[in-house]
Amino acid sequence: MHSELDVLDQKLAQLVQLTQRLRAENMQLRQEIAASLSQQRKNQDKVNEAAQRLENLLSQLPEDEQ
């Protein structure tokens, strides 16, 4: 009976350790996702600005007369 409790105690300790490790990893991944989303928004803003500048430049070109 005593050895069964020891085994159960070890398994419980492993489970607690695994849970803590997974929580830490989960938090790290959430932070990475947030940073990636922020960078994605910045990049999309840059693309939108570049597209607008190109449209402005194209509108300033003379019409092609054929």
C-alpha cells in the first residue's frame, strides 16, 4: 500500500510539473502570437501606404494617346 502511494505521489508530481511547463509554454506562445499580429498589422499598413502612393503616381501620369 505504501509503495502504491509513493508511485501515485510521483505521478502527481510529474503531472504538476508538466502542467506548469505547459502553462509557461502557452504563455510564451501567446506573447509570440501577439507580437506577430502586431508586426503583421504594421506590415499591412506599409503595404496600404505604398499602394496609395503608387495610385497617386499613376494618376499623375499623362494619358496614353493612341
